[in-house]
Amino acid sequence: MAKTKQTKEKAVASQASSRSSKKKGAASSADAFIDKNPVLKTAVAQIEKEFGQGSIMPLGADSTVVVPGIPSGSLSVDLALGGNGFPRGRIIEVFGPESSGKTTLALHAVAAAQANGGVAAFIDAEHALDPSWAKKLGITLETLLVSQPTSGEEAMNITELLIKSNAVDVIVIDSVAALVPQKELDGEIGDSFVGLQARLMSQAMRKLTGAIAKSKTCVIFINQIREKIGVMFGSPETTPGGRALKFYSSARIDVRRIGALKDGEEVVGQRVRV
């Protein structure tokens, strides 16, 4: 037993030394690349002096080449996303028809983050989070941060503060369609407000993207679908909130219900295509 333990310790130590030697090798080759070009070396030194150490570097010298992730609860989805699940420090959009499993997929990521000792937050703009269902999925309700904002601006400001705290591993916003701008709330039903939500999302994406990358927080936006009127060719479906979220998302996950799971005649679940 003692020999086996010593062998395991040696193996772990050799793996650690191998990783450190690889990092040192990458750093030394990056330094050599910069050193052999005096003009480039001067430019890099000037940039680092003005903007700080690490503001520019060869990609191989950075330890973030491999993006860590949060498991989605489905091995197939994890593999489709690159093998590590929902990437940390990135924006993810999950969209699809009603009752297709969008929120359930996001809640599985919340449960996985909590299981690994992480902190999760749920921005419930739809005011429709079911605590009993979340508990069945393995979520610890006592440690889940939940906010039910009254406007889209409030939701995005809360999200920004959570991201910049560097204390939250995953944030779920449910949903983009429910992020109503304050100006629309102040108006009356029937008033026309063109492009307000799109401008809100565009500004939010510009402000949040950099903070998300630095904090390594995984931010999952759940979105609905709408039908475009008069489309003769191609898909008539679109997602609300403008185009900004599409551009800033590292992955867009389309969730569709394709069938029912039955125990005899009783429906006990549903088959979903992601």
C-alpha cells in the first residue's frame, strides 16, 4: 500500500513538473520571439509601461489558451461545446420555443457549478423560476442568488455588479425578451417604442463583455423566438433583443422539443434536440 501511494505521489509530481516545464518552455519561446525583433520589443515595452504588465503578449505565453468550462449536465452538449461544457468568461445564448427545456438546461449548469463549490446567480426577469423544480435538478436553494428585477436596466446593472465582484461562477438571465426598458414601463400599453430593447442589449453587451472575460464568469442568456412577418424563403424565426447578443455570444444553443418520453400511456418527460 505504501509503495502504491508513493508511486501515485511521484506520478502527480511528474505531471505537475511536466505542466510547469511546458509553461516555462512556452514563456521562453515567446520571450525569444520578442527579443529577436528590437522594434517589436520596444513597442511591447512601451505598451506595457503605459497599460500595465500583460496588456499584450504572444498567445502561447498566456495560461488561458485552454478555456475552462462548466458542465451542462449532458455529455453530448459538453462535447459539442468543445469538451468542457459552457465556457467560462464567455457569453452563451440559449434559445428555442416555449417549454422546450431552455431553463432546465441552464439550471443543470447552475447545479454543476454549485457541485464544484462555485457560486451561481439567477436573474429571473420572467418571474417564473420554480424552486421545487430547481431543487429536483440538484440545485442548493440556500446558496443560489436570485434577483427579480423590475426593468431591463436594473437587470443589467445587477448582472454587471455580480460580474465585477469576481465572486460568481455562472449567471443565468431568464429571459432576454423579459428585459423591458424603463421607458416602456413608464408608458402605456399600446404605445410604440421602436428599438429600445435592442439599444439596451447593445449597450449591455459592450459594457459586460470585457468584465466577463476578466472575471471568468459564464453568463447564460435565455431567449425566446419570434416569427418574422412576410418571409417566403428561409426560416421566419428570429430572437428578440436585436443582433448584439448574437454577435457577442461565443455559442448559441438552439433547444427544440422533438418528442415525448412515456411510461405506458403516461408522459414522464420529453426528448429534446440541442
